[in-house]
Amino acid sequence: MKTGYFTGKGWLSPILYKRPWWRVWTRTWWEWRTDKTNPSTFHHPDGRRFRPHGYMARTDLGSIPQAIQSLPSFGPTDFPYSYVMHDSAYEDGGLYTCIPEHDTDDYRFTPMTRNEIDQLLYLCVQAEGAHRVARSLIYTAVHRFGWIIWNKHKHRSK
């Protein structure tokens, strides 16, 4: 099976809350910034290229329960490009896509279904080096429980 790959640069910074007690009830949120001249891009095995919206995104890096974050391949920063791509796609209902047959570097917003986004996450974590078991567990968890966040962002289609 062919695998995709990432190009571009990106940086993570924790979002610091003004109220320290707020962290007790919420998970850590991160701000992802990508280089405007070399933006984070996922190259799909079929030739398409995907980018999140804009040059900054907010992410929780996988929504991984703290109880399993210490296991190999389940740390929140193990697959940052994948989690940013997935979170951005869920929030916007799709990603910016460049189709190679058009022989251009023109990215256009492409609406995607939840299933398509979850399958893309599987390929993205594979591209970042996740072993088969980790890929399957990540995909299964997000596919089984992702509807909660997906429904939260229903406003995106209006």
C-alpha cells in the first residue's frame, strides 16, 4: 500500500489561559502555525494535496485521554501534522485541495464527509510513522467517537 507524506513547516505552542484553574477542567489546547512560504501539506498517495484552512489552527492534538498518553505512539505530540489536519477538517467540514490533473498549484476548498476525513487521518498518521496497531486504534477511536465534535461544528455548512 502506498503511503502519503507531509511537506512544509509548522510549529506548536500551548495556549496559555489567563485563569490557571481553567486547565483543571479542560484539556490542553495548542496553536499551530505554519510557514506561509512553505505551508504544511499532506500529499495523498493518489496525488492530491491537502492543506488546512489558513496559516493558524487550534488543536487538542488527538483528544487522547491522559491515562494512555504515556503509551508509545499515543502521546499528544507524536503525530502533530496529522492531528492538525484532522481537527481543521472537522472544524471547517473539509480541506483545501490541489488536484494534480489540473497541472496547477491552485488550492480550492473541498467539502468532505466525516468518513473521508477519518480515512485521511489514518493515512496521515501512517505518513508520520505510526505502526499498524496505533493507526487502527486511532482511526477506530476517532471514527467511533468523532461524531460528538463533528456535530458540534454543524455551523460550518451554513
